[in-house]
Amino acid sequence: MDDDLGYGVLRVSRDQEWKPSYLLAPLQAVLLSMVFEWGIALHDMYAAQEHAQTEETKAELKRAMIHKMARQASKDYLLYPALSGRLWLRTFWANLFANGFRSGWAYIVTVCGHFADGAEKFAPTAVENETKPEWYLRQMLGSANFNAGPVMAFMTGNLCYQIEHHLFRDLPSNRYAEISVRVQAILAEYDLPYTTGPLIRQFWHTVRTICKLSLPDRFLTATSDDAPETASEGKFRAVAMHPQVFGEHDVGTRRRGLDTAITERAGRRMKRDWLRPTSQRFAAVAALRFS
């Protein structure tokens, strides 16, 4: 549902039918990270073309994008090197490296906000008759943060606060850190998950997910409802067969909500695996790592 997921290149959920071309997804992800600025530009152009009314408008959008890309490339790799005189080659390689590094960093920041474990994926049917509160809930469940101090936050353009970025599109990014405290307090009150973690761990999740989903489903053990990278309410179907009806919430007491349900289910799964005989236990752990 989120256009930032996969950019039309990568498989982002087990609900997507596997195709042989997905075997190249890890390589495509590396190439995308190297030219991410151009990938974002093309992504935005295709999104605009989807809303264009005529073919001429679509063609005009394409011409404008090609002109912009050509102008940027000419400036970085022709004009500036030419102004450097005898050092033109050094300037060329410096610009190439700087642009590649910037694209790679932007790629890491972006995918960590959408691919990390705990960031839900939604089908287009999720927005049918969606209320405003449901929209906020979907934005929160569908994105993830990573831990960052003031310097790291500045280096990411404050997009380490991806949840806040999704919730408050018009809020200046330098306010994300301030508002995140209030967001976490509200989510804690209603026992909803606030997905965050160290940058290295969040990025590892994205790499693992891209590599796993490049494989045919027969090599994967988890289902689309219960996979580490995307869990849905389907994992609670057995619980739904025996619903519990709670009375009015008592102010000052902790609610039992989604965050507790996810934690308890993960705990039961781990306990069940470790109660098995040793040989089965090791096999279960190995399967879990590759699920």
C-alpha cells in the first residue's frame, strides 16, 4: 500500500506472488542504493503520471524529469570538472563518490523506516472506508524508527523519526524529536507498539527481508501473517475464536492491547520451541532464523 515500499522493484511481502525476476532482488537493492536519488526521482514521476489525465501530460512529466536529470549530471560530471582544470579527473571522481555516498545513506535511512521488523504492510483494501483514527493507526503500524541522538538525527534529516513523519506530514522535521515523546506516551497508554531500535539492527532486518523474499515461498517457513518482517492480525485468528470482553477501562491502570498481545505470543512461541526435545529445538531455532 505504501508507495515507498519496494519502489516497484523489490518484493516487500509474502502476499506478493513470487516471480523468477525476484531472484535478482539483492543485486537490484544494491544498485538502487547507488543511484537512489535517481530512483526517487523516477518513483515520484511514475506516481505523478498515475494521476495525469492525458498522455500528453504524462509525456511532459517524463520530458521534465529527463531534462532535470541531464542538467544535474552535466553540472556534476562536466561543468565542475571542467572548472577544475588539470584536476578535472579528481573532481569527477570526488563528485561521483559523494553522490554515491549520499544516495547510499538516503537509501539506508529510507528502508529502515519501512522494511524493519514490526513495520506492517497493508493491502489497498485497508483504506476502503477508512476513518481518520484508522488512518493514524495505519501510519503508526506501517512505519519504524531507529534510535538516534541529535547529531544522527541531523544527518538523517530527522527521518530517523519515520513514525512521526508519517503521522504529521506538515510538521517541520526539527519538531519530530519533541513530538515523539508525546507519541510514545499515547501509544504506551493504549498498549500499541512503537517500533524502533539501533540503526545497525534495523538495517540488518531490511537486508535479511530483501534476501529472504527473493526466494520462492517453498524455501520460507513462516506465513505472510506471521513472518518476522510483516505480521498481521491473522496471527491472532485462534484468539479471535474465543474473544474476551472487557469492561470499561479504569483510569490509571494499564490497558491490554496489541503490544502486549504481540509480546505474549512471541514469548509463548519461544517457550514452546525450547520445551521440545533437543534435536527438535535446534531445528526449530534454525527454522525461525530463516523464517
